[in-house]
Amino acid sequence: MVSRIIRITPHANNKDMCSAHGAAAGCASLVADVVLSDAGSEHVAWAVCGRWVKENPDAVAWLEAHPEDATFLEAS
């Protein structure tokens, strides 16, 4: 299933574990909320850790294309 990132914003929802890695991974604090669109849904919301934002190629590309939205990552 192909997904597309719609936006990445500073983490502000009530999720407390990384949607990408799950609770068992013991990720550091969550830094971003990512809204995705895929074949199954137009709006999938994830809460993700800094590792995911920095290592996921789609997230890296999205943030490079939207540098004004990436400024919050400098503090994490």
C-alpha cells in the first residue's frame, strides 16, 4: 500500500507511543504528528519519534520540501 505524507507538525495529540515502532521499541519522546493519505484512508494520523522523522525517506523528503514546517525538529 502506497502512502503519501500530507503534513508533519510538532507532536500535540494524546498518543503516547510511536506509531511507527510500537511500545516495545521504547522510543524516546514523540516529536511529531504525521498525517498520511493511503489507499485505505484519506486521513491517517501517526505520532512518531525523532528517529522515525530523521530516518524515514518520505519524511526526510517532505521536510526538505517544507523547511518552514521542519523548524520544530531543531529543538528535538
